[in-house]
Amino acid sequence: MTKFINPDVKLDTKQQLATLAGGCFWCIEGAFNQVRGILSATSGYMGGNSTAATYKDVCSGKSGHAEVVQLNFDPAIISYQEILEIFFTLHDPTQLNRQGNDIGSQYRSAVFYHDQLQKNITENIILEMADDKMFEQEIVTTVCSADVFYSGEDYHQNYVKNNPENQYCQAVVSPKLAKFRQTFVNKLK
């Protein structure tokens, strides 16, 4: 497995990666798949201490990985900062190791940066949100260097689109995505 790069994504000089963890990856992936400039959104795992990651391993809480979505994006269409602005509306960055009823370190809020510029942008946005008191609680999003990305199992890819009748999708994901579409209508494909 190639470090820092999803082996299924072939980058050219006009493409970049962003890797984000914000609770269940179905919601994050479902939203970003609708955004102009996002060339692909792949659900997977990053940030753990084991040499492999599967959904079963990650859900056990023992691997240390977070559920992430790795984005391949065109920075001429959408900036990294715009991606983070969307990301911070899709989840609650003040919840430690959880999002709603999804509890465990695999659901933590994290940004895995791929270069120093991404790190700087991420830290600046978090600082601005804290200074502006955008949230009542302290932001707990971790900012860490990207490491090996493990693509999620095939059935997790495009999960919301492929499983709209799933109860979790209907109760949790669909309302978030509806709000997302209203807020970011000018960024949709």
C-alpha cells in the first residue's frame, strides 16, 4: 500500500487529496460525492496502529483507526479551505470520539493533512472558528499527518446512494444531506 495515497486514485498535477474523519463515513462521503470539483470520495480508514484495517477491526476500537473519507479533488474548482468549510458543517467537531449515537474513537473528528499547507489551513480554520465562538463547546478535532489509507470494503462505497432504504440512512444521513444541499446549493454538481 502506498503511503499518503489511495492506490485506486491516480493523481495528476491538477489533483490533490484531502482525508477527513467526521463520524460515520457514509454521511461525509454522501455529501462530498455531490460537490463540484470532487473527483472521487472513498470511504476508508486511517490513523490507526495496526498494519491492516477492516470494518470489523475498526469497529472493535482496537485498531485505533478512524472512519475517513479520502477526497480526490481539483483545486481549480474547489479549494481545500472550501472543503474544510463544508466538512465542519457536516459533523459536530466538539464531540470527542463520537458523533450523535455513534460512539468510539473510530468516529472521532480529525483532519489528516497531506502537506504543510493543508496543515496550516486546517489549524487556521479551527482557530478562527474558536475565536468566533462558532460552537458552544471546545473544538476537539485533531489535526495529524496523513498516513496509510485503507480503502473501505466495497459495500461501504456510495452506501447512501446504494442503500436509501437503510434505517440509519433514513433517520440520520438523509436529514444531514438535505440540510447540506440547502446550505451549499451553489457548490453542487
